[in-house]
Amino acid sequence: MRNTILATGLGVLLLLCGSCKKDYSLSIAGTWEIRSAQNSMIPTISYPPGNDSLLKFTNTTYAVYSKGQMIKSGTYRVVEDHSFNALSVSSGQFTHRIIYDGNSGGYKIFLQVTGNELRFLAGDFSVDGGSDVRYERTEMGM
């Protein structure tokens, strides 16, 4: 009887552990200031610290600021997506994309966080239609 209870308890424990999933979601909560932008064939534009062009993210909302004024806000979510394909990006990078305001059928914007850098890639670089925008974290999110 004791062995049966022990075996049942161990079985339940293994089932619970086996059904646990780790959350691998990418958190971008915080304040980010633009550092560079390259769109299509236009040369990269660099922005100095203190330029007041910011992205502010909570866990579910975003706000875009230009020169200290909010110009857009809404909701977002980050989803795993391995469909990004570019000659200039190594395999395994940019495996998440951001969906603004529930528009999952729109233009795909992929992102990656490395240290204090948030980088967005979108479009098709092979036909000179890509976009590469980089931000630096200025404040951690909650």
C-alpha cells in the first residue's frame, strides 16, 4: 500500500513537471531611444543620445515619442516567428516579431534584444526594401 501511494505520488509529480512549460517570451518593457535608422537604399542615419525620439513599452502597451511629444500609442505583443529570411542575418537570429494594435496580418517587423540594444528589421533587403532601426535602452521597464 505504501509503495502504491509513493509510486502514484511520483507519477503525479513527473506528470506535473513534464507539463510545465518555460516562458521564452521576449520582454522589451522599458524606454528605448533611437540610435540609428537605415531604410531602403538611404544611408544609415545616426542619432546622438538625448535626441528625445523614444519608444516606451510596458508589458502590453507602447507609446512613440518624437522630440518629447507622444505621437502614437496602443497595444502590442511579441510572438515567436522563424520566417525572417535575409542574407545579412545569421540563422537563429530575429526569431520574434512585434504585432502592433492586433494587426497580425500587416507588415512583419522582427526584433532582437542584445544587451541594451533593441533592433528592428523589416522588409526585403535583397530588393533594397529593408529597414534596420536600432534603439538603446535608457530605462528598464516594470
